[in-house]
Amino acid sequence: MTQIAAVPEEEPGSVTAIATRLGRPSGVTPQWLILTDKDLLPQPDKVAFPKPPKAPDGSLLYDRVPNKPEAEKIPSTTCRRRSRGGPTTR
């Protein structure tokens, strides 16, 4: 029992040091992990979400989105509201 108590406790290593030692012992960063310069990245043919145009004072120009009460007044011909009842039998 005295022999067990006489053994000094080891200090646990840090998670970062252990993961680095186990994963990449050489310390060299692989080529695929190095970021590519923005100038060398391929550019898309069409921008999916272009920035809106700006006014001379710097504010953004965009089409106004109506408030909810105003939007309900606009007649909707493409969508029909579903009845809240259960399925109908014919």
C-alpha cells in the first residue's frame, strides 16, 4: 500500500497536444488544407443573390414588401385556401 501512494501522479496532457501528436506528428500542414487565394478561385457565371443597387446617398434601393394586412387585401388567384375541416368524402 505504501508503494502505490509513493508513485507521483502524472499531470494529464492537454487535448490539443495529444491530438496533434496522434494526428500529425510531423507538424506539416497538408496541401489540401491550405486555403486558396481568392484571386485563384473559379468565379461563377451568374451571381445567385446579387447585391441590390444603391442610391446616391448610399441607401439600398429595393421593391417595397407590403405589410401583412396589406398583403391579405391583394387578391390571390394562384392559391386557394384549404378548408379547415377533415377530408371530404364524395
